[in-house]
Amino acid sequence: MDGLLIILSGFSGAGKGTLLKKLLTDYDDYAFSVSMTTRSPRPGEVDGKDYFFVTREQFEETIKKDGLIEHATYCDNYYGTPRDYVYDRLKEGKSVLLDIEVQGALQVMEKYPEVVSVFICPPDAKVWLERLRNRGTETEEVIMRRVNQAKREADFIDRYDYVLINDDLETAAAKLHGLIQARRLATSNQTAFIEKITKEIKNI
Amino acid sequence: MDGLLIILSGFSGAGKGTLLKKLLTDYDDYAFSVSMTTRSPRPGEVDGKDYFFVTREQFEETIKKDGLIEHATYCDNYYGTPRDYVYDRLKEGKSVLLDIEVQGALQVMEKYPEVVSVFICPPDAKVWLERLRNRGTETEEVIMRRVNQAKREADFIDRYDYVLINDDLETAAAKLHGLIQARRLATSNQTAFIEKITKEIKNI
């Protein structure tokens, strides 16, 4: 059986990255979709692992060939999800985790109605804001930019299939894995079995 | 949070009843929907536990009052699912399991689009037929009637949300419980939380 395509979005700092890493570490079922970007690698970033680093020309060529599932521009740089990479993992039976923003997520939902989309939320906005501030790595200006982004994103939560409250990492990861497993039992993901059993029954 | 309404259908002898009992025994989350019927109680059957036994007049009165979620006629007797009983359990937070045939299931799906519908299948038609025969309690004629019913039902499997293969009882029960738990995370079942977090974020 092919793997499932899974969108993970969520408010910045809701713990999406940690959840994603936990799933990749704890289970064999998953693959992480490596994005393509035109921005320069930061120290320590590995091409093909953190991102596929390409030139603007290569990126635009990939768009032209319809080689991206979704793409967007941030701070004058392109970011996108390479189609071939995702398809190869799905064929291997891996469920592919896409860590993408709302705008990209909406593009993917439109193109792939079978996608499983999950929006990750903090249990509480106050706790969330405190966590953002307590990291101590960002200026108040950056934090408020994140808050404003979250205000825009909140209007799109109901476009997602599932809302996952990330209160405790262990619990949230188990729930996330559980809902993906459940999705494998969806009728739309079992057409081969349904055909088989129907044929067998009708041939009695 | 209110409970979920869950339809369990499946080929006769696919183990639906055993699965249902296991869920009711193993978890506190569930309630079984007791059907209303005009047929006479069999020895040992308890009114209000196995069925609500009523007269034909009482049943027709209940239909008129729109007091049934679905109903059907088998062998000149009415069978139906009382609305109030189901609603009361849902309000208590219990997920209500409806053990109903395909025709009743389609009625419920139409009236309650939020219902979770599961079709239970044997892994293999040959094994299934052997199991039916090995019970030794039914004539070949009764068995063939069940087979013919299954042939008609097979055409409706894809109207259900999920297909659950009942190979091993423990595994199937865990999967069934898992998919119901996952469904609680569906956006449509979390409107109260979404409103809360959205309001909080927008008020920062």
C-alpha cells in the first residue's frame, strides 16, 4: 500500500518541528519531505537533508515543469515541495510529512483531496506567548510578527481535517500517529481490498 | 464534549457483535443503541436491554413523531433506532454504537453527515463462508440467504467512512477504538476549541 501524504501546519512555536522529529524517530512509517529553496545554506545545513539548495533559475525551471506540489515566496526566496521526492517516498510505502505554511497547505489540499491535513495548536494562547518569549532568542518585534501571522492563520484552521492540541509531546505524538493509522482504514485508502472481497463474495 | 454517533455494519458473521461487545466491555467511552421492535421477545431477552419491545401502534406513533433515527421492516416486524435514547447517551459524552444494516445505515448517513460509519469485513470470503458453515447452527438455505444478502451489501461498502478487516479480534477492536478516537480530533468535532484559541490569539 502506498503511504499517505500528510500536511502539518500550526502556529509558529506550537511544537510542530519537535512533533515531526518524534514521529520520524519513533516509527518507521514516515519520511520527511525535504523542501527546495533558493536561499543560501546556513552553517551546518546539509543539501538534500535540510533543503535542496538550488539557484533561482533551477527553481523556476522546476515550477515550469510542474515539478513542485506547492511553492511560495518568503523574503525574496522561493520555497517549494518537490513532487518526485514526495512520490518516491509514497511509492516506498512511507507516509510523507509536509511541514508547510497555511498558503502552501491550501494549494496541496486543492491538488490532492486525499491529503491528510493536521493543524497543530497550543492548548492556550497565553502559554504559547510565554513560551515564545521565554525562548529568549528573539526580539519582541519578531515575536509580534509571529503573533500577527498566527492571527491570519487562525482563520484557516477549519480548512484542515484535524486539530491537534500539543499539550504534552508524548500524548500529542501518539495522537498524531493514531490519526494517521486510522486514516489508512478510510474506505478511499482500501479500494484494492474492497474490490478483492466484493469479487470473492459475488463469486460464491 | 458530546459523544460520537457510530454506525457498525458488516457481512453477517463477520464478527460485528463480538467486536461491539468487546468495545463496550473494554472501554467506558461507549454505549450501545438499544433498538425498538414490534417482534415478540425471545426467551431470555430483556426489555430495555436487548430491545425496546413495543406494539405496532406504539411503533407507528413513534415514526409519526419523528422519534426514530432510522427504521426498517424485516419479516413483517418493525425495527428502529429511538432518537431520544441515542441523544441522551451522546449528551452524556458516550459514543453510541449503532449495529444496523446497510439500508438503515444509509438513512442515518443522510440525516447525520457527522456520523462515523464503519463496515466490518472478513479478511477473505472463503474463510468467512467456512466460519458460517462451521457454526453448524444453520441450514445451508439460511447460509445461502446470508451470502446473497452479502452480495447486495458489497455494493455499498464504499458509502462507509472506514473498512475494518476483522482478522483478529484484539487487533480489530484496537483499530476500531483508534479510529473513533482519531475522529474526535476532526476539525468538525473541535469547533469549541477552535473558537476559543482563535479568540485568544486575536486578542493578543
